[in-house]
Amino acid sequence: PWIGNISDHFRSKWGRRKPLIALGTPLMAIFLVLFTTPLTSEPSHINILWLAVVYALFFLFYTIAITPYLAMIPEITKTPSERLLVTTLQSIFLITGTFTSVFIIGLMPMKIPFTFGTILIAVLTCIPMLLVIFFVKIPGESVPAKTARPSTISQIREALAFKPFRIYLISIVIFYFGFMMVQNSARYVAVHLFGDAHAYTPMLGLALGVAAVSGVGVYWLGKKIGKKKSMILMSVIFMLLLPFIGLIGKGFMASPKSGYILYALMGIPISILLVVPNSLLADIINLDTEKTGKRREALFFASQALLNKIGNAVSAMAMN
């Protein structure tokens, strides 16, 4: 939220978003590469400290780049339909990029050096973000008047006072918690129930692959019945499927095939998480702007990210 508040009140002739994206993107890429280059070739406490610092800095600059990037969604779109289309395309490219990086990592031990593969991923990550800086135009953006930046805490309080945002946060955090349970459970299922650690990647890959294919259907569904009803429908489907994770390895779900089928089916409701939330949040931000006259898009997206990370940590602890 602190970075989001800075972005919302940033003053420059290049706008509020692009300078931070330009700062965070290359540094994020550098620390991604450094994460695969330990200080010593042998196991040591120095490497643990080094990786902890690099990991923290990577996510710092990731946040600096991604928060203003997401905040551009309500700024470059005018209607709920446009936002839904943008986030649908965003989800498709996100999963495509994920599979590409997994493919490159899979080639590392056999074809290419590990560090070179990481550099390749870092470069591929930077290119689309830099394209945003040079080619995406934000309508009506101008240098904001010179005013004191309000405190982040006060901005969070005002955002949480907006009832639609509170309701949205509760629902999306619960849904995201369920998604992280699926992700974290896949490794446990693969190792402890199927006795094959390598099964983790195809199981999770199936879920994401089905989610990517279902993204187009989610776009159609959102246009047909609305984003709110789409979220409710997919949440019910997700709620019905989640309990079956506890049955994997038992009775009629004893075979690994049943696990693959279940994770593939979960890709259908997961698709809604990749498409609708950012579009729905952009709609809520637009309502807040109309009501208050304040533009704090990045703060809303950053607050959502913070709560999702908390949900991620809780789900990881629950699986342990």
C-alpha cells in the first residue's frame, strides 16, 4: 500500500505510473538473476543470508513495477466490458508466460546453464513491461497539482470505508485462499500420496492449462450474466470441488488419474480468479473516484495484493 500511495501521488511529466515501472522492472530482473548466483559454491550460512536479502529486494522491486502497472487498468479503459477484455487477455498472457518460463527451467539441467536460463527469463520479463512504458497511452493524464501526499494509513482507512471494496475484499481473499490451498496441496498430494514428486508440475499445469482455456468462456460468461454472478457461480463450483482434495488417495480416488482429473476440473473455477477480480476492482475504483473525486487506483490494487499474500501464508501454514 505504501508504494501504491506513492504511485497515486507521484508527480512527473511522464505521469504517475511509468517512472515507477521503469525503475522497478530492470532492478527486479537483476535480482532475479542474482537469486540464482550464490556467493559461494558450497552450502553455507552466507548463501542463506545472501538469498534472503536478494529475495526480499526482488519482491520489493517487483511490487514497485507491478503495482502501478495494475493501476493502469481503470485508467486505460472506459467501460466494464473493456476492463473485462483487458483482464482476460492479461490472464491468457500470464499463463502463457508461466508455461514458457517452466519450459525454459525444464531445459536448464539438460541443454543450457542455469544462470543463462534465468537471464533469458529476466530479459523476457522486461520486454513487455518496457513496451508498456513506451507504447501505452493513459488518456487525460497530466502532471497533478503539487499537494502534500496523504499518509498511507489514512488512505487505507478511506478505501476500507468504501463498502463495495470491503465486500469485494472479503470474497476475493476467501477465493484466493482456496486457490492457494489447491496450489500448496498439489505438492503434498504428489509426494505423500502418489509417491512421485515429479507429478506436482503436471498436476498444477493441468489446472492452469484448463484455466487458460476457460478464460475465454469466463469472458463470455461475464458479458452474459455479469461479473458478480460469474464470481458467485464459480465460487460455488470451487466450494464443491475443494473437499475432494481430502479424498485423494482413498477409495474411488486412490489412483493418480483421479488426482489429475480433479486438478483439471479445478482449473474451471480458478479461471475466474485470473480474469474477473482485477476487472471488478477497476469498476469499484471507478465508483470510488466518481464518489470522492480522488484517484488512488494503485492503493486499491496494493491493498488487495497485501491481503492475498496474507491468505497465501495462512494457506501454506494450514497445509503444514
